[in-house]
Amino acid sequence: MSSIKGPVRFRFRRPEDDVEVLIQGDSEWVETLREDMGLADVGWVQPMAVTGRKTITNDEELEDAEDVVEEPIILQSDAESVLPGPPPDPGRIPVVRRIIGEMNVDEEMEKLGIEHPKSPTADELADLLSEMDEPQPITSQVSTDPIAEAWLQRLMKMAVRKFGVTALPLEVIDNAACEQLERSGSELELWLEGMWRLGKLVKIHGGERIGYGPSPRWLEAD
């Protein structure tokens, strides 16, 4: 008679006779059924829980195993947890207290060397464009005006990479590059609108002003 209490699993196998018995239930009921079936002295019993057991590598060992009672494994949650390294020392953690809303974000960014994005003026962009040679025309995409599109691409690259802005107001584009783009006013707006419809630009509505910025794929096109 097994000394295991609670739910158990009984298993007996005899491969040469094509016999396999599996009984699960309360230990007393399982033992009673084993005796009735004449299996009290064969097979093995194990608790129905997380258990460790001997590894059986072949059918002969499985057949010869009798009354193998398996011992429960102690789970990590039941054992004392030991963390690696020295014990934590809260006293070594610096305490920083600030009143909510007191920190000046701009000043802290300057201390870290982070520049706050500044929208460029038309004069700044115009000066930079005037120092450049005429670009090669756009050839990788269909274009109604390859040279003007190449100038616009240069303008947008400066806005993104030098000044950290993702779009320029329509009037800034007009005042900075009307000569290179060879269009101004409503003509320029219609041309930029066409570029937006082709997916080369993104359009941004900012209150009473409209701005245009480059799509990443078009910005890297040659």
C-alpha cells in the first residue's frame, strides 16, 4: 500500500503483451482499484503535482519499475531567493527633488549640449542656396521640372539636416528660393501642390499658414 496521500497517477506497462494501464484519482481509490485488478505489486505511483522522477530510457526499465514513488521538486517560490551581488544600499542613491513645473527645460537642454530646433528664416536659406553650384537634374523619378525639383530638394535637405525642422512655410520657400525654382506666388503654390499629390512632399496645415516638407524617399532620390 502506497503512503502517498491525495491525487496520484498509477501507470503499468507490459509491451510484449500490449498492456498499458493508467489510473488517476485519489490515492485510496487508486490503491483499491489496483488490488482489485491484481496490480498491487507492479507499476509505479506518483503524485499528481510538479514532481521529479527517475529517467527511464527503455521499455525494459519501464516494465521492471515497481512502486516507484516520486519526490516533489521544491519550486523556486518555496525556497529562499538569493539575489546575486551585494545587498542594495538605498543610501547610495542620490535624492533629487524638484517642484513640479520648476525645471527650465531649455536651460537643462543647453547644459547637455542639445540645441533647440529653430525654424530658419528665408534670408538664412537664401544665403546658403546662393553659395551652391547648380545641382544635377533629378533623373531617378518622373519630374515636370528636374532642375527646379533638384533645387527644392537641396532646400529641404538644409531645413531637415541643418535646422532640424521637417517642413517650411510656403512664404519662406517663396522668399528663399523663388529665383532657383523660377516660380513664385500662386504659380509656386500650384507646383508644390502637384509635388504633394505625387507623394514627393507632405503638406502641413498650421493655422492660417500652409507648409511643405519632404517625404523621406524623395529626399534621398537623385
